[in-house]
Amino acid sequence: MSPVEQKRWLKTVEDVLLASIFLIIASPLMFAIALLIKLSSEGPVFFKQERQGMNGKKFMVYKFRSMIIHEEECGAVSQAKRNDHRVTAIGRILRRTSLDELPQLFNVLRRDMSIVGPRPHAIAHNEYYKNLVPSYEERFRVKPGITGWAQINGFRGETDILEKMERRIEYDVYYIEHWTLLFDLKIIALTLWRGFFHRNAY
């Protein structure tokens, strides 16, 4: 087994083990969130959207629905903005705390995602930014993650200016090039300690 294969095997073991543990711990909370969403607004409990993972492979990412049901013009995918009228009352709490991301633990068990890695962007955003940020497609060398090095360093939420995306990709590439199991555990610990609440999450 080559060093690269060993790293991928170790990463897979880490993902399956931690996702299983987190799902067991979070299942009562996830049930309560699902019930609140169902009782507070019309529409499904889960939001799903096609994203791209490792090597550009497409998959469906799952989140708790945090917005009212709406359709965007011409297939556009607009990012949530501060005080966005589409976000529900429950959804605002979920987004501020990142609890809307919990269903992605199932994506990890399906091997589409990792616990830690570059956050998966909407496909329309991939197509837009790959022509503006030279290293953008480096993020497809690994599986996308529920949390990441960029996110715990504050680069999350709306990328309303190009510099924000450039900085996010800079952190993503650093993570990919310096990955170790201990680095992942550090990111997970920091996410649990400070990453769930952030002023850029809305």
C-alpha cells in the first residue's frame, strides 16, 4: 500500500468511526430539529442539492431545510445574505449554529464527504470561481468536509467579494497539502470549541 493509499485508508476509518459516534450522540437533537422544521413551515425537513466531491464526482448533499420553499430565476444559486428574508425563524438558529449541517453525517457514511475537508460549494459557484481563482480546483483532490481549516479560521458564509473566496481556497489548499490525522482532530476540536457560532453564518 502506497503512502497516499495509507492516508486515504486512515481518513476513511476516521470518517466512518467519528460519523457513527456523532450520529448516535446527535440523533435526539436531530429528531427534535426535524420536528420543529415540520411544525414551523411548509416543505420538507431536508434540503438537498447536487454538489461536486473528490475528482469532481457529483453527489447529493443533505442539510436541514433553513429557508422557505422558493425558486430562483434561470437556475441561479444565490448565497444567503445577512437578514435574508428567505431564512425561517428556526432556520436562522440552525444556520447561526451550523446545526443545519448535521445531516451531512449521512453523506460521510455514504463516502461522499469527510468529517474534515474543503466545504462543498454549489456547482454553479464552482463553474464561476474556477476561472477566477487559479488554485480553485485543487480542492477536488480530496473529499469535501462538514467542517474545514478555512471555516474555523473565519472564512465561511457569504463570499460577496473575490478576496474572501481567494482566502478560503488558500486555507483549503494548505489543509490538503498538510493533512495528518492529528490536523483533522485539531480542526474537529476547534469546531466543537468555537466553530459552531460565527458572525459570518446567516
